[in-house]
Amino acid sequence: MDMLHQLSRRGPIARFLSRTLLFIALAEATVGCQSQKADQAAVGELAGGKEREKSRAVADKVTGTDTGSGQALGQVAGQSLGQASGSGSAGPSTVAPGYIAADGRMVAPRPADPTTGEGYKDHGTNAWIDATKDHLSTFAADVDTASYTIARRKLTEGVLPPTAAVRVEEFINYFHYGYAAPASGQPFAVHMDAAPSPFNSGRHILRVGVTTKAKSVSARKKANLVFLVDVSGSMQSPDKLELAKRSLRILVDNLKDGDTVALVTYAGSTRVVLPATGLEHRNQIIAALEELTAGGSTAMASGIDLAYHEAMKGLAPDAESRVIIVSDGDANVGTTSYQEILDGIAGKVKEGVTLSTIGFGMGNYQDETMEQLANKGNGNNFYIDGLSQAKRVFAEQLGATLEVVAQDVKLQVDFDPRMVARYRLVGYENRDLADDSFRDDKVDAGEIGAGHQVTALYELELVKSIDKSLPLATVRVRHKLPKGTKAEEAAFTFDQGMRAATFAAASSDLRFAFATAAFADVLRGAEDAEHWSLAEIQTIAAAAAGTDADRKELVTLIAKARALKGGTAIAP
């Protein structure tokens, strides 16, 4: 109760959380305190974003699906709890930022709303920026697509996705665009085009695309992989462990000679099911996967430690060493603080081991946990909603999934105030960087694999009198080679010839990318999209979809969203 009293003095959000905690405590007393896992509260303050005038439209709000914690993952000021060390001995220490469970333990992020059991983070929306005051827009590259597949599953099941689950950039980057490959000897190709907005007179849409060269299977570095599989009780449903096993089999079937696979599981305890095993023993790997069953509670921290122990054995200059976490992200047991887990993952990246997260299931899915683990691990964050998505990630895009060709990739768009009056970056809110971090090579950014594409869209308001001899903007891309420490930088200028006279005259790629971004902006309730029509967005997407199956699927999803917004079931 002392903690509740302290929280009650810390503002309206904290007071709301304290009342929530009190309600939970009383409810548990009524039922005999039989469940400590059902409800937890996120205590924190939204952090991150540009460290200057660029005031982002981030609301400090607690919603049904908002974990509301920011990059620091929340912290109770001055609060210390007993915490076990890595050796298992307990002792008092200042707890790293994290979440507090009903029994006072610090654990991984959990949702504030017990009716959904899912954990998402609302990163707000980027504000319009006056180019005369701030002409630089800086952000880290992002090639994750989990947000799109989560939304697809929700819509297919007849509910709208939680607004906090929608990350615009992950919708845009789910789709492939016809960018030219990099020139010989160049790490990137950069594509830019623009067109008037179909929705707002006086505004333009600017698209910036970055692509890397794809690699053949034979050219890909060998991969030493450690599958870290969550076999806790929460993974029992068919869309979790069973789908995970079938997905990993697809991955194994697409690996090449020279690759190795180790298998580690975690629940109440952890174990090495299979040490590093070469593909010449493929049947042994498949058999080990098939034997996995779910049961027990989740000890993610010890599982990660053991997986890294196995991964370190495979470190080699000519190989990719990666831990792949397969989980619903629902980690409820473990004495290590969540921040310590993140710090440990970042440390292993420096030693040469990356980490990706592959999410499964709904009902208790912890999206924020999975995204942050992958971010710290310099890997990818995917969500698998079916075998078709597993084939896409582990077969069709395996080279991009496994091999990083550029790390700490940062983009900076420099708008000419003589041409651009205001601009808004659509998405990338949780990838926003301070402008002076662009050339600070100590600042972590995003990773890009072989054949990956990164696409960003801006809304622009141009000045009244356009000088067509001036560039609209200059795009700078900064990156390091894999395992490198010194960054390289390249600049690309937007030519006025890249600007279409009308939206209809723009390329189908630009029109489809805009429809995708607009759809995501509507789903997340962005202020700028309040008056955008889903019917018009669907028409634009359909006209630009062509025969591409993925694009045609988006058109179907927009139609589902239109029907749901008409009054049927909506996810909290």
C-alpha cells in the first residue's frame, strides 16, 4: 500500500494506475489470490523522439491496449526491490526500468488491460514540422513487418486491430516495390518520387525508398542458428507451438550445407534439446522439433542466457550467428529485470551474435516485448499468422532474414525551406532520431538484410512559389558494414522531374504505398487521417494492386475494415 500511496502523488496517469492496482489487489483477495499472472500495471513515462522543438503528437494516455512505457520501459522513481543475481542469490538492488507484477516482481512488459491480455505500445504520431525551423528529418531504418501481419489476423478474425498495434512503416514495408538494384560496388540504391495528394489539395506525397542487393543461396554466408523456443503452458494452442514447429521446419528445409541449428527450450526450466547440428543431420533436427511439447511457466531470461551460450560456440568471421526467439512474448517468471535482459542482448551484439523474434498466437501476445528484444538484438521482428507467412519469411525472403549487409542504417531527409513549407513523416515514430545522432556512430539504428527494401512516406506542403531549379530534398544514408565500427555516408538529391503532375500520373508503386500508409493511419486513428475515406483508399489500392497477390489481399483487408467500422465487433 505504501507504493500505491506514492504513486497516487505522481499525477493523473499514476493515480489511475494506482487505483487499478488497488482494484486488482482487492479482486485477488476476493478469489483467494489464486492468480498473480492475470493483471499487471505498466508504470512509466513516455520517452524517446527528437530532443528538440519537434514536438511529436504523443499523448500520455493509458488505453485498453497501451502499455504506455516508452523506450525506458517504465520506472518507479526511488523504488527498490529484492532482485536475484545471475548466480541465484537474492539481495536488494535498484531495479532497472520495467514492470511490476501483482507480487512486486519486476518482469517483462505486460498490458494494462486484462480484458485483452495483449501488450502493445502507443508511440503517438509524428507532428507537422515547419521546415524553416527544422529542415532535417532523421530516423533509423526498419524492415520489420510484424504489425501488418498482426492487423491482418485481427481483421481476418472479424475485429479491428488495437490502434497501438498499428505501425505505419511496417505496413508499407510488408510490400515489395520495383526499385532498381544498387549499382555495382554500391551498398544501396535510393529511389525518390512525389505526387500531389489525392485527399488534401495543396499537399504532396514524397516517397523515399532504399534497397540492397539480393544474394543467391550459394552466395549467402553460412548461418549458425539457435532456435530458442518457448514451451511454456501459454504456447499450447495450435496457432502457437504447433504452428511454430511447422514454421521452423520450413526454415530448416531452406537452409544450406554448412549451416547449423541448435535447439534450446525454456519454460519453468531451460535445457539444450539439441546442440549445434549440421544440415547433413537434417532428420535429427526435424525430430527434435517434433518432440517439443508445451507446459509450465516462462523463464525467458535464463533461456536467453543458455541460447547465447550455445550461439557463442558458433562465432566465426565467415558465418552469421543468430538466436531466433520463438514465443508469444508472455514472460511471467524470472528474477532478472527486463532492462537487464535488453542490456545483455545489446552486449552480445557487440560480440557478434544477433537476435530475431518470431511471434505466434493471440490472446496474450506481447508485441512490445518481441519488438524491443529484436531491436536490441539487431535482428528482425516477425509475426507468423499462418503457414503462408512462414513460407514468406523462412523460404522466399530467407537471405534477407538471415544475413545483415548493413548495420546501424540511418536516413536523414534534408528539406529545402525554399521549396517545402511543412512536412510530416508518416510512421517511424519509434525509430525517430535526434538530428545530431545521424553522424554519431555510437547511436544504435536499424539493420538491413540482403535484398531488403526500406520505404518511407512524407506528406508535404510546398511553398507558394516553386523554383523548379531547386531540389525538393536531399536524402542521406549512413551505415556501417557488418560488425564494423566506422560508418559510411552517401547523399542523393531529389530532382524535380521525379514529381508527377497529378496523383493519377504517379507510378503504381507510389499510389499503392500511399494507400497502404493511409489505411494504417486510419486504423491507428491519426488526426491527419480523420477525414480520409476508407472507400477512397480501397479504390486507390485496387487500382494500383495489379495482379500481385499480396496487394490484392490488402484491398480485401481494407474492405473488411470498412465493414467493421460500420458497427460490428471491434478489438479494444
